[in-house]
Amino acid sequence: MDAIRREDIRADIEVAAGRAPADLALRNGRFLDVFTGELLDGDMAVRDGRIIAIGPAGTYHGKVDKDLSGKIVVPGLIDA
């Protein structure tokens, strides 16, 4: 496995804070919290193929924005 670089961590933090664009922003979706079973409404930021953050609607923007219009996103649990 590749070592985590400081530059990557910094870039992830900037995206998670909403200060930098994600590669992909999934907006206005419902996201399953697998720990609580809740559906969370909001946006998801994806960078380098990884989920970086989930936050309230309008939190994240991306190089590519996809409006989910309330569709539900459930993890595939590949890396669980």
C-alpha cells in the first residue's frame, strides 16, 4: 500500500472544509449512516475515489457536481 503523503492529507482537509473543490460532489442526496441506520440529507465530497466528507446541503462543490434529487446512497462495504 502506498504511504499517505502530507500533501494528500492537506488536500483532503481543504476539500472536507469546503475550501477546495472535490473531484465529485454528490448534492442533495440521502446518505446511509451504517453505524446508526439513519439517512442523512446533504452533500458528499469525493476526492481521488474516496469519500472525504458528508455535510449539509450546499456545503460542497466539485469539479463535477451531480444532483441526486433525494436519491439514497448506500456504501458497497468493500473496505469495511
